[in-house]
Amino acid sequence: MKVHTSVMTAGVLMAALFAASPAAFAHDHKGMDHREGKHNKKEMCEDFREGKGKFSEEHREERRQEMQEHRAEMADRLMLTDEQRVIWSEIHDERQEKHHKRMEKWQKKMEKRCDDMK
């Protein structure tokens, strides 16, 4: 009887998950063309040139702040000592430098792509 109940429960749970999945992914994707599954390049280039949306400095600063808070929370959860926190900070500073270099390359690539679209 227990096996039968757990199999039925698993089936009901799976049905609920499948039924809820379209609702979970139904949010608006700004700049996406849902028919082709690709970004709307003209809109994305306009946003890039004007510094709007995820290309804005405010967005970058907000994201940077969120990541710093996340790292601080993670360090607290890991119960790092002061010495370990210094090492933790150095590791993330190195990662941030690498990320910054990748972003510079990406921005140059975006500029070239958007200039080609004019």
C-alpha cells in the first residue's frame, strides 16, 4: 500500500510540475524575438549605443553591489576568519579583473557588430 501511495504521489507531483512549467517561463524577455529564439539585434544595438537596460552604468553598479553583498553573505556562512577573508577578497578581485578584461573584449565586439548594422 505504501509503494502504491508513493508512486501516485510522485505522479501527481510530476503532473503539477509539468503544468506549472509554462507559467514559470512565461515572463517577458526584452530584446528577444520568441519566434526565432534570438535577440532582436536592432533593439539590442540601440540599447547598447544609448546605454540603456543592462548596458547602463546604473545596472552595472547595481549588479556589482549585489555581488559584493553575496560574497559577504557567503563569507559569513562559511565562517571565515579575518585572514581567510583577506584571501577570499584577493581571489574575487582577481576574478573581477578577468571579468573586466572579458567585458572590454565583449564591448569592442558589440561596437563592431552594431556599427556593421548601420
